[in-house]
Amino acid sequence: MPAGVLTGRVLKDKDLNKLKLNSEYAAAFGAYWMIYAIAGSFASVFMLAKGYSNLYIGMTLAAANIVAMAFQPFIADHMDKAKGVTLIDMVTWSTLVIMIIGAGYFFFKDGTFMLALVIMLVLAIHALLQPLMNTLAFRLSESGTDVSFGIGRAGGSLGYSVIVAVVGTLVEKKGIMTMPVCIEAACLLLIALLLLTKFSFNRIVRQADAKADGTGEAGAAVRRRANAERIDIRAFVKRNKYFFIVNLGLAGLLFSNAVLSTYMAQIAGNVNGTTEQVGRILSLMALAEIPVMIFYDKIHRRFSSRTLIKVASLGFTLKIAVCWLARSVAMLYAAQVFQFIGFALMMPAMVYYINEIMSQGEAVKGQALFTMMLTFSTIAASFVGGWILDAYGASSLTFISTIVTAAGAVVVILFIGKVKSHRDQPDGF
């Protein structure tokens, strides 16, 4: 076979592998966020329909995130030591557990502690998996195929966007019990897509090693990663003090995002919005993220992760400020334009930023710390938000959210430039 034809075939195979692995990762991310869209974003709708108060809803959602945050360091430490795509196995089995626990939606009575416990456990397990899904892009890239987190996260936003619009309409027309049915279906879809992604990864690695008599670059990358030295959580925080401070700022910054995701039904209801409109607002919120996430790699070539994180901090602040000023559903729709420069930039920017500055042995811990801040902000938003809603109403909640978010933005902007990179230093340095 002529050399030119052989080279062309190799390039074609590499392109097909890249398309396949990126598509499967994006689809799996979409299914993952579908689960949260139903179980999390509509949790307050479900619980209000089942007779719970806003305070009880807030306590349940806060408890879910407290459980997740407590276990995230353990999961991160374990997964940092895992070989290859063991992350996929962890997510697959955990999703199966969500399905089993989710059966409780159908069996426990309205307004009971047991039903609230089911909701709490489903959300806690889901939250535990987020840093693993984030890091999976970089683990899949060890196959020698470039897997983009931006494209994967865009798939997550697309999945979220589609399902919230569908569920909002289904709940309005068919009733609240359509929600748990959709949760179970989304879990099944995620499991199937994860298994498909794992099969593709293993096939690509085998092909790469076969071409190099078992010592190929892809297999070597996985083996090197498996042998990399790890550091514990205490050493990680000591080594990354300013990164930890930045993450505290992120917790404040992301408070408003948690408030809007959890209590959009009450915020929209304050300006005469319906459940169907809540679904459309959440859908628009997610759709606004997709273009930025798809083209994030190109944006990143022109601007550093630090710069994009600073811009995103301003985007979060402007968005919640408009929601506070909103006096109609139309203004809530309009506020979603800031999703382009807020959440859409922040998620890929932070994930790439962590991968850029962290050594291999601390990568998942860095992602886990970021996720813990997301989790912590959700805890605060859930608990404090429910209390504020019952005591003072939706307008006070969005006003306080604006203040907290602005304070978080200031901390992030001031301290992110002080974070040092350990990417090229040995683990445990």
C-alpha cells in the first residue's frame, strides 16, 4: 500500500475515533445533566406539590449537598489512584444505585420523611459524580484521542435544556409523577452511554498498542498515570492555598446560580410565571451555554483561563442583578443572555484551568474542590433560600443573592492571579 494512502487511512481512523469518543462523552454528559434537570431543578416543584414547605425543601436539598460534600474528598482520593477509565465504572454503578433509590418516589407517601430522604439521596449521589464526569474528558484523552471538555459540557447543557422544557410541559399537562418516570429513563440512558464510551476507549487503546507491539503511546499514558504519585487532601490544600481562597470566592459567586436553579419556580411565580414557563426559562438558560462551550477551545486560544474566569465572575453578578430587578417573566428570560459570559464560560474555564495548574496526582482533587464549592453554594442557597422565601419572599432572596455573588466575584478577581502552577512539578513536591 502506498505511503500516502496508509497515512491518509491512519488520519481518517484518528478523526473517526475523535468524533466517536467526543460524541459519546457529550451524550453521556447530556444524560448526566438530564438526571439533575429533573431531580434537582424540579425538586422544589415536586416537593411543593407533595405538601412540603419552602423551609423543608431547603433543608432537604441542603442535606443532599452536605452528604455529597462530606464524601467528595474520599471519592476524589480514591479516583486519583484509579487506573484508566475506572471513573466510568464508578459513575455507572452509582447511577444504578440512583435508579434503585429512585423507586422510592413511587412508594412513599406525600409529605413524609422517607420521600424527602429519597430525594436527598438521589441528589447527593448525583453531586458526588460531577468531578468524575469533569475529569473523564482528560482520562479519555489518554487514549491518544483529543477529547474536549467544552464539547462534553455543551452536550450536558443540551441534555439539560431539552429535558427541562419537556418535563415542564409534562408536569403541567400530565401531573407531577411524570418526574420520577423521567429520572429512571435518564439513568438508564446514562448507563448505556457510559458503557458505550468505555468500549470505544478500550478499543482505541488496544488499536494503538497493537500498532506499536504493546508499547504504544496510548497504553503508556494510561500506565504512567496509574503509577503517578498521589497526595492527600491535607497536603493538597497546603500546597494550593490561593487556589483554595479562589474556590471560597467561587462558593459566593455561584450562590446565585444555585438559587436560580433551585428556586426558579418561586422566583418566576413572584412575577406570575407558570410551571411551563419555569421549564422554558431553565431550558433557555442551558441553551445559552451551548455555543460558548462548543467553541471554548477556540476562545481559550485567544484568552487565558484566568481572564475568562474573571469575565465569567462579572457575568454571574450581572445575571442575578437583572433577576432581582425583574418585574415580569420577560425580564427573567432576558437575564439569561448573561449565561453566555457567566456559567457558560466558568465551567470549562475552571476545569481547564485546574488541569493546567495541577499535577497528575492532584487533578481529581482540584476538580473535587471546585465541585465542593458548587456543592457548598447549593447547601447555602437551599437552606438560606428556603428560609428567606418563607420569611421575606422572592425579591429579598434575589437581592441577597446579588450581594453574595458580587462579593464572591471580588474575591475571585483579586486572588486568581496569585495561584501558582504545579503542573510540571512532581507529585508530593
